[in-house]
Amino acid sequence: MISVSYFIIPFILVFTLIIASIKKINAYDSFLKGAKEGMGLVIEVFPTLLATLGIVGVLRGCGIISDFGSLIANVFNIDKSSSELIPLILFRPISGSASISVFSSVCSEYGADSLVCKVGSVIQGSTDTTLYVLSLYFSSIGVTRWKHALKSGLIADVVGIGIGIVLSIVFLGF
């Protein structure tokens, strides 16, 4: 059985070429111009991306995040498997790759069908990498006043994490 997904990209490509020919636009030159602009954007954004990934690597490598997670688990009397989600919750607003790495290690330790892995996947899907998005995209377009966007994004992350945990308790019996 042939799926519709096999035809979507060729359809979009042909549709774009038809529209470009109707509007009398040279599609190849437009593509090259966009690719050149994209490479310039990569050069502008790369230092910010490198700094963000470096900071996350240092925090994870020196053990501050795991120590902080253990402290929170001890203060709130959280069991060991649930405390494994604390680094995930802390990394998620900073870096998607770091939170995926933590999530992957949790799932490989407890199993993909475990409750802690399911809760982690709900948290991953309910939140975004707020600090990464703000630093990367706002710096690339020159936005310097992003105080309110940061507050809104972090509030949305806290709400997403909270609702993700509540929904996991309700539907998964966490």
C-alpha cells in the first residue's frame, strides 16, 4: 500500500516551481539567494549556540545538576526513579539535546514502558527549550529587549511541566 507521504514533498516541489513560473520568478536563483542568506545566519548564530551547549556540558559534567536533583529529591522526599526526572526538568528550558540525553538515559535505565519514562516523555512534549530559543533566535535578528518573552516562556515551561505531571498522575497512575 502506497502512503500519501511519498507524494507530499514532490508535490510541494512541483507546486512551488509552477507558482514560480506563473509569477515569472527564477526559482533556482531564489533558492541560491536563500541558501546564501541561511549560511550567513548560521555564521551569526553559531557562537550563541556554542556557548549554550558549552554551559550545559560544563554543568552536566561537573555534576551540579545531578547534585541539585538529589538535593530536591531529599527535600521533597521523592523516590529514586522520580528524582531521575529532575535533571530533565532543569535541562529542558536550556537545551533540547541535553534534556533528550537525560531522557534517553532514564529510559534505558528504567525501560521504555516504565512510568518514569512515560512521565518524562509527557514533560518533553509539554515544554520547549525557552532559553535556547530566546538566545538563538532573538540574537540572530537583533532583539535586545526580551525580558517579557523570557518570563512568559519560563512560566509556560513551569505550567507545561506541572500539567504534564498532573496528567501523568491522572492517566498513568504516577
